[in-house]
Amino acid sequence: MKNKKKRRNSEELVTRGSLAADFRSLGLQAGQTVLVHSAMSKLGWVNGGAVAVIQALMDVLTGDGTLVMPTHTDGYIDLYTEMHNVWSPEMKEEIQNTMPLFDLRRTPSFRTGSVAELFRTWPDVLRSNHPRYSFAAWGKEARFVTEGHEMALSLGGVLPSCPGL
């Protein structure tokens, strides 16, 4: 990417098209499988915000590629853990019993950024069913990336090789 300060201090507008050109200059190409962990703050002001970032990545990868982003929900567990030493045993039990269950369509991601959170809700994006370390994927290998994300394979373990990885 071009220097954030340069963009903020220049007349250059950051758009879907300029982002796509930047991604290509970094080596991204149609048909690749890419895992993106992003921060809008590192891009500076983008015309269209997270929408433009997602569209630019999809423009470059095309439907022959696969775009993957983390949509982790460790906030639920962190919230309980952070409060673990504060609450009475009765309150801890109440918290545990009333905390909403993970729903891959409704449970928001936590601390993964605005791009990943929006991507999770994008049409044709699939999300893995892991209640803490889910991933969302779009494109040719999206189903392969998101299916079978078992509890034992949270962020480690051995997975079969994915075409294009």
C-alpha cells in the first residue's frame, strides 16, 4: 500500500479502484486464496469505507479466487473471563446460563475490525461454525474453507490441503 500520510496530505483519493490497483501491485491476482486481517485505520480515509475495501479485494481476486477473513467471537468468552473474579458464584452461573449461544448468521465478530464484520454479512459469504474462532469466506473455495471447522481445529491442527493455498 502507499504511505498513509502521503495519501492524507495529498490530493489523491483512495477509492475502490485505487485500492484494487494497490492490491495488484502487492501481488494479489485473480484466482488466489487470500486471508485478510485488516484495519481501516492503517488505510486512512477510504471513499466508501469498508464497502470499497471488500469490493476492491473481490474485484482483484474475482469469483475464481477466495477471500477469507477472521470473524472471531472471543468477546463472549473474554467478557465472562474478565468478570470471572468480580461476580458471586450465583451471578457467574446466571451469566453463563443466559449468554446468547453462537449463531453464525447473527453473532457479530469481536475485535476483528469493521471490514471483517461487514464482510461476514456480505451476500454469498459463508461463515464457519466455530463458536470462538470462526472465519468467513467468499469465492471458489468458500465452502471448503468454512465447512468442518471443528472445535478441536480452532486455530491449529492439520487440515487437508486446499486447492489454491
